[in-house]
Amino acid sequence: MPISAAEASPYAMPFADHDRICRNPDISFGEVDDELVALSLERGECFGLDKIGTLVWRAAEQPVRFDALVAAMTERFEVEEPTCRADLAEFLVEVIDAGMMQRCP
């Protein structure tokens, strides 16, 4: 029996619907051709986000709920909700680990 992307991902459910995500205010950033370039002066690292990552970054200008991000992505792109949840969770774990974004109260 095939498993869904959400079941296959190690990041399947690290976020509850009510969890709020926001940008790290210490990250400097700019956009070039609909893609984000961000710099962590604290870590001395530069990051690049593709078009979809940039959309998530824009949405998190103010704290945003995980379920609202999922709804925005599934509305904009042809993606099933379980796949979107898994992919978005994986992305958020990566950018939180990198210090670009954070969970907000």
C-alpha cells in the first residue's frame, strides 16, 4: 500500500495548525528577480530562497499560523494539502534551524 508524502517525510507533523511562525528580525534581506537573498550577520552566513520560499518569507512578515500558510500555498499552487503540509514543515524546519525564521508566541 503506497504511503503519502506526509507519512514518508521525517518532518510530517512538527507543527500544529495553531503554531505561529515569523521571521528572525536580525536577518537582513533583499529580493532579486522574485527570489530572496538573506544575510545573518550573527552567523556570517548568506541564504537564498527560491520563489516559493520567498512567498513563505513574505507571509511571515508578521507572525502567521502554520494552517494559514498551508491554506495560502494550496490555494496558490496545485498541491494536495497533506503534501503541502509535509513540504512546508520540512522547509520551515530548515529555515528555523538556519536561524532565518522562528516559532513565535
